[in-house]
Amino acid sequence: MKRGLKICCIGGLLIVASIGLLGFSGSFVSAQTTPAYPKILRFAALSPGTMLYAVNSGLAKVASDKGPMTVIIVPNTGTPAWYPMLSKLGTADLATDNFTVFWQMWNGKMAPDPIPKGLPTKPPYEMSKNVRILMAGLVTQVGMLVRKDSGMKDISDLRGKKVAWEWSGFPVNLTITMANLLNGGLTLDDIKPVPMVEVVSGVKAVQEGRIDATSCAVGMGAVAEADTLVGVRFLRNSLDPERIKAGQRAMPGCYPVGGRSGVPGVPEDVPIWGTVNGVLVSTNMADHVAFKLLETWWNHYNDYAPIHPLLKTWTPDTFVNKNITVPYHNGAIKFFKEKGVWTAEMEKIQNQLLKGN
């Protein structure tokens, strides 16, 4: 009787121990298969009222509402402010800018050698190899604006004309103007540069006939006003592959995109120089975090589309772009492979960037 009781006790202990081990094992497996997500991600953006602030806010809202992490906006004065926050300080997790800026960060240069005459030679950013693209998307059209009654239709028509240049208060227009000129087969020596401070004053100068052309963005309020008052148009960019490469000497990763008629300054369908924007992260972001962000935006892009007109164009088919100027994040690549949109061509481009080619 005692022997039977002893056997029962031992058997009971073994069962309890087994259950305990199974419970421990289950917890261990669960911890391994369900990685933890940070509670908060910080999305660097320009100040309230700017286009990128609105765009980033839309992306952040959907990521927070539909995903496991809260994405908060961290306003700042611009790329020079958020770049060290993302690349070195770890006080920002995401940011948005265009492919040319990403190229400058990855290479630590202003533009590919030889730097086109007229562009600053001092690198705008310190080189960093720990930045990564999470996704591409929004394309902003930035072309050369003239009056409709000028008779000009193509960038090459600017030869000998008065064109806004120097841009002491808006240096991004240096690369935009240069890219457009090079795409038209022109250099600064082929035009008459007229000093200009910022972009709205350039549009106003075209409107008033003080200059012949200025670089600016499609969709600007100043362009709509000038179109109403005197009529303006964006000049046609060349789609010749060599001309596109010439423009990319000033703006790597960017290229002409179709401009559809119906908006101020675009009376007919024409290709206009486009700057591709994307979300930038660092290698410090865990793969599963990058994967989850992309999954959320991929599945819920219809939720951020109504927040800002430009977000309507940021659809899943734009997330992968072969014109990238820094490598994609490993978590993004894993996601794109699962969706079947990561091609052999993209793998080749990724490897070339990582090797410094």
C-alpha cells in the first residue's frame, strides 16, 4: 500500500514537472515568435504648415491607428537638424526626404563628380552608411516655369534667357534649376542668371516679366495665382536617356515624370522633372519593426489617402523604386519578398549600393 502511494506521488510530481516544463517551453517559444515592438516611434518632420509635415502626419496617424506602435511627429527646422538625430543620436526613428538628399548622405558629396559648374562643392551632409530606405513613394514635380505668351515649350528654349539663380534663401532650388538645365542640354553659361532669394519671389518675377523662367513646384499657390493673372506653363523635360542622366548629375535618383494637364501651369500633358521622396530609417531599427510599419501602410494606404492630396499617390506600387540612392532596410526587403515585388533587378541594385558601386 505504501509502495503504491509512493509511486503515485512520484508520478504526480513528474506530471506537475512536465506541465511546468511545457509551460516554460511555451512561454519561451511565444517570446521567440512574437517579438516586442517599441511603444513609440519618432517621425522627424518639418514645421507645421509645410507639405512634408502634413504628409508625415498622415502616415503617422495610420501607423498608430492600425499598427502596434504609436508614431509621433517630431517637428524640426529641416534636414540638417533631423539627419544627426536619425543617423547618430538615435533621437529620431524615421524621416522623409528625397532621393537626392539620401544620395548626399550616403556619399558625403554635393553631387557626382565632376560637380556641375555653379553648384556648391562643400558636402551638405556628413557621410553615413547606416541610413536605409524603408519605402519610396511620393513624387514632387519641380520644373521650369515661364509665361504662356513667351512662346517657349522645352527646357532647351531657355538658351540666352533670364533665369532665376543663386537662391540665397532657398538653396534646394540650386540643384533643381541645375538638373532642369542639364536635362535641356544647357549649363549656366547658356543662360542669363538673375539673383533670386526664394521660390515665391521667382514665380512673381516671371509673372511680372522681370525674368523669363524660374524653377518651382507644380501645385504651388503662387503658380495658380500667376496662371490666373497672366497664364504660365511648365516647360517640357527631355525623356532622352542621356538627357535624363545629365539631369541626374545634379539630382541623383530623380527623373522626369508625366505631368497631367488640368492643374495650373500644365495646360497639356508634359514630362516634368520629378523628385522622388521616401521614408528613411537607420540600421538601428529592428527588422520586425520595419516589416510591421510597411505591412501597416501597405494594407491601409486607403486610410491615409484622404488626409492629404499628395498621399493619394503614395500607393503600394510606389514602395519599391529602382532609382534608390541608398539601400533598402533588411526588414523592408523581407516584406517585399513576401509580397513578390522584390525582383532580381532590385537585388542587384541593392548589392551594388552596399558595395559602393
